[in-house]
Amino acid sequence: MVVQLGLVANGYRDPHNYFAFQPFNESSTYAVELVRVLPDGERVGVPYGRWDGYDWDELIGWRALQGPWRQRHAFSGVDAVVDYLDHALDWMAENTPNDTQTLYLEATVTYYRNARGPYVTVIRSQDRELGGP
Amino acid sequence: MTATATPPSTADWRSRYRRWLDEVFDQPASVRAVAIARIALGPSVIWHLRPFLADALDGSTYLDVFQQKWWPWVPNAPAGLYVALLWVGVAAAVLMTVGLWSRAATWVTLTVVAYNFFLSETHFRHNRAFLIILLAGVALCDNGRVLSLDARRRQPPDDRALVWPVWLLRFEAAAIYFASGFSKLIDPDWVGGRVMHDRTLRYQDDARDALGDTLGDPILEVLTARAFQWVLSPVAVATELFIAFGIWFRRTRLAAVWVAVAFHVGIEVSAQVEVFSVIAIGALAIWAIPSTRDRTLVTPSRWVRWFDWMARFDITVVPGASWRMVDRDGTVLEGQQARQFVRTRLPATFLFSRFWRYP
């Protein structure tokens, strides 16, 4: 009981409110512009999340983060989605070995929090080690 | 002469508290309600595992897509073992429902569902968290003593066991309604109708597709009105809080259960919540007082036996007799009153009956 109460209280600081039971907490939306940043600083757009034979939607495999190029409902709220996207960029950077050019991935997230906005935040993956598979 | 009521003294409260602790931790009571929850959870688990199995049949598992680990020490199962575990979960869920090796099957089901859940944060959903909590509560109880093949094979002397997990489940269930309602109550966007209004506007085309233009247009005209959501949102918050508190008290429990069923049906119709509605309605069984056949009923109808899943009555069927029911406190109801009371206590009919108490 104490653990559950702790988790409920933790939900007010945890963006995902895990085990804090705050369903349907927001009506927020978001959209992502994804770019690949090369070692020389060049920024290459990733239209529809496809590059070097990779497909964002296929690799993500989770409806909440698929097709973010168009305005989408933010599953569990904007803060949760931005956190998931942040981890997803890192995961993508680690799991796309055929891409030998990209230093890191960068996502510009434009969101509306409960129909207020737009607000913009930029997140990026960790740097990749280049040199080919 | 006038009798004045004296407030309970500290000693009275202590004595009541001790009695309650005894009741919770030491006194065996009927686990029939837990058995009903067990039966309802089996199909829910299979429905919950279905998309993971469908992906596996298409040749894809969690290892092939984005995974965000809860904790680094949770081991990743190789694809073959993972798929086998999912099928073990399905088999255990079936055994759980029919009540064969009930308790072991419930533990295995819980293990599989929890392992799959904790493989990746992307597997998190509120309904899945609730499913795990319910499975854990049911597993902690000796849930196979009734309504199970185990009970047929072993024929235990009665359906009683320690029921402290039921109290834990009650707390969890109430906490969920409270957490959800309270978080919305303190959010001005929610309680003021902004969240609901915006969501309704966004999904109105889906609703129109489902309802058709003739029916959809007038309904959506109401639903998308800002004023309507301004009223509906606080009502929704009040509903959750009423369930969270009302379900604890005998006088309001039946009303809270009724409201909860209507609430979950409403959610199921208007949103995609996976197994939440089914398990939340199934979990309402745990609020039944854990004693069985402590009311006597004489009735000419055989149907009462078929619908008395919670074993609320010690039933004697006498063809041609009039209805007569003796309540726990010795109150005797006859005829129409008895029949009406019985309807309020049967899971299949109580929703359509009056829910206030009889004198």
C-alpha cells in the first residue's frame, strides 16, 4: 500500500506516471522533423523517416511513435513522448550499422499542449562511432 | 425517556480496529469473489497477449524493434524462448480460468505477463499495470477452493481461506480510481473541459464514421460543444472520486458498483483501452462481502440458483411457494420485496434493480 501511494505521488514528477494511473491526462499533439547530422555539420533531412535502407516506423514498431512527421496525439502526454523519442533516437543511432555517415540524429519536436502552442524542443541522439559496419 | 447516543470511546475504536485486523489477517473467509476474478482474468490475459503473439507469428518480437529497458538487469529472452513463454502464458491463463492447478497457473500467468511488461517501457499501459496487480492479488489467495476443477477433484470442506490479498486488491482498485480522479481534479485543463473538448474535436471524424452522418451529426453537435465538455469533465472527475470512496461503504457500495459499470462501458465505447474495461468490471467482484450462503431464501424459481454466482443465498426451491428471504441480520422479506432484494444481489440482475437498501 505504501509502495502504491509512493508511485501515485511519483506520478506528479515522472513524465510517464508509471503505476500512478493518470490515463487520458492530456489532449496534446506533436510532430517531428528528423535530420541526420554528418561529421562536417551538414544536416540531411530524413523524409518520412527513411534513410540508407532503414525505416523509422518499421524500427520503432510502436504505434505511439510511428509516423510522427504529421501531427499526432501525444500518448501519455507530451513529456512522456519527448522522453520516449529521446531514447528512440539513441536506440536508432545504435541499431543502424549500415549508415556510415551520420554522426547523430536530431529531432525537432513541435507540440501543442492541450491545444496551446506551438512549442518547440530539440533532442538528439548520442554521437555514433563512424567507420562502417 | 430520551436515549442519547454516546460517541465511541478510544477503547471502542481500538477494539474495532483489532477486530478488523483479525478479520483481515487471521479469519478465513470465502474466496468465491477471488475465484470469479480468476475466471475473468484468464480470457483477459489471452486477449492481452494476442498482439504480441500476432507479431511473433509474423516473425517479429520485441528484439526487432525499439526497446527501452526498465532496468538493465532484466534479461532479454532470445526470440524462440520469448515466443514459447508467451504460449506458456496462454496455456496458464486457460488453466487459471478452468481452475486446474489454479494457484500455480495464476503464478505462471503473472510471471509471463509481468516479464513481458518489464521487458520494455514501450510495453507500459495503465490497463496492463492493473492486470499485473490483479493477477498478483489473485495469485496470493488460495483461489482454487471454489468454482474450479481443483475444487471438484479435491473437494475442500468449504470455500474459505485467508483473504488479506482481497483487502490489498480493494485498496489498489480504489487507489486507481482515486489517482485518476484526483490528478484530473487538480488539473485546470482537465476539470475545466479543455482536454475532453480538444480530444472530442480531434476524433469527431472517427465518431462520425462509426455512427453515420444521420446519427453522428446531432450527437457530435452536442459532444463538440465547449459548454457540454465544461459540464461533462467535472462530472467524469466526480464519478471517479465517487467510485474511489463510495465503494468502501456498505450504504453506497451498490451504487458505486453500478456507476463503475456504467463508467467503464462508457470508456469502452469511446476509447481504446485494451482489457481495462473487462478487468475493471471483473475486479468489482472483490467488493462482495466474503461470506456465502448467509441469507436463506425460499423460492419457487430455479433460475435464482443459476444466477447466484456469488453464493449470496442458501436457496431452497419449493414449487408453488411464495418468496421468503431472511437477511444476515434476521430481517425477513416476503413476496415482491424478497424477490426485488434477491435481484439486487445477483451479478446478472443487480444493474437493472433498485439499489437502495430495504428496511
